Amino acid sequence: MGYREELTRQLRNSARAAIRRYLRENGAGLLNTLYSEQPIRVHVTPGVTVDGRIDLIKRLDDSAASQREVINERLLLDIRDKILDAGDALRENRLPRKSQWCDTCARCDLVGLCRDNPTVAP
Ligand code: SF4
């Protein structure tokens, strides 16, 4: 078997294993999936547009109802204010680094550029 065929076989096996793992861990909830990978674009205010993608939108069953947050005018205004603050910070290049390692750093895509990761052995 050539290199290309071997690579294809390995990638196919990895993809199948990933799908099996996903179905094992999430299969029971698949029927509640409404949308996946939905692009969104929200014009918050002139000069600020939030552009992104929602990974997964699921219909919640009654047991999850208590985890929902009621969307009301106050919540929407608070979120809009946070987005406006973030837009101002970007325009003013006011993006200070976290003073120390934290959960946000642990999830940050830029950690490799920003600082040493204390959870990874050198
Ligand atoms: S690792 Fe990410 S979240 Fe943490 S300080 Fe750097 S840029 Fe900010």
C-alpha cells in the first residue's frame, strides 16, 4: 500500500472513530438538534457588527428549562453595552493582557502567542 492510500486509510479510520465517539457521547440528544453551524450577523450599533457562527442550537427539554436565561430588555441592553465597550477597546487598542493565568487563558486561542501555559510541561 502506498503512502497516499495508507494516509487515506488512517484518516478514514480516525474520522469513523470520531463519529462513533460523538454519537456515543451525544447521540441521545441528536433529536433535539434544531440547527448546527448557523452563521449569525448582528448589527449592534453603527460601526459595531458581531459576525460569527453558532455551533449548535438545541431544543431544550423540560429538565433543562431551569438553565435557561430569560431574554428581556434589561439583559439585551446589558449585552449591547458589553459589546459597545469591547468595540471601543478594540478601536483604542486597549487590550490588556490578563494579569495572571486564568480560565479565560486556558480556553484562549492566542495562548501560544501570549504566554507560557502552566498546565503544559516544558
Ligand atoms: S492567553 Fe489569551 S486570555 Fe490570557 S492574557 Fe493572553 S490573550 Fe488574554
